[in-house]
Amino acid sequence: MFQLSVPWWEFVLRGFVVYVFLLVFLRLTGRRNIGQYDPFDLVLLLILSNAVQNSMNAGDNSLVGGLISALTLIGCHLLISQLAWSNPRLARLLDGTPRALIRDGRIDRAAMRSERLTLDDVHAALRAAGCLNAHEVQVATIETNGQITVVLRNRRSAQGLPPDDVS
């Protein structure tokens, strides 16, 4: 239970390599995987975690080995978080930047394709924001966390009416 089958530093090295690999892999697969889990995404993440387990522990099932691996992952996360906080360029590289999916009622299909979003995904976000049609949208943006935020046009201007006189 407490006897390691490999040196402690190998757990740290393996944990670091797996952490960086998964960070890059998940970043390349798009923001949808982060913010919106559907059954397909969830199954992939569960299987992925099982697939990398042995690469992290080298077949060692000891308590100490598991704790070293867990501490390594937490340490990597804290280090990357601190570096991203202090370096905005690294933060953009890791998190990406928000991207407009709809602008002035026009859907940007190229942006949807690069973010791996379907028209159904975008329409679901529009309905959640209280609108039924893209022409009602001033801008819809996929945020760095995968959420889609929607800013509606002024209802009067969307209907072709002049704005209300506030004065």
C-alpha cells in the first residue's frame, strides 16, 4: 500500500506530461467541450481519464503513488493558473478569445464550424436568451468558457421603427 514500484519523481514527470497533453488536446477540440457537455462529450472525457491513468501511475497502485500523482496535477493546475493570470498573452493562448457567432442578425457559419457548433446549438442559446430568430440579435458571442451570450437588438429598430424619444 505504501511501497512505490517506481521512483517518486517519475510520478511527477508522468503527471506533468499527461496534464500538458490533456490541456493541449482539450484546447484544440474547441470550447464546446468545456462549457456544454452532451453525452458524447462526457463519455469521451470519462474514457480519456481512464486511458491516461496507467500512463500516469506506471502500473503502481500504491496510495503514495496516487497521492503524488494527484498533488502533481493540482500543482500543474496552480502553476498554469498563476502563469496565465500574470501573462495575458499566455491566458489568451490557453483560454482563447471570445468570438462572435452572430453579428447584426447574420450568422457566421465559419465561426460556428471552427468552434464545432451546430445550428441547433446556436438556436438553443438564442431561445435561452428569449429570442426565436437570428435577425433579433445584435451580437451572439461564444465566450472562452464555452457559454454563448446573446445581446438582442432594440425591438423597435428590429421592426424598422424609429427609437423611442426619451427626452
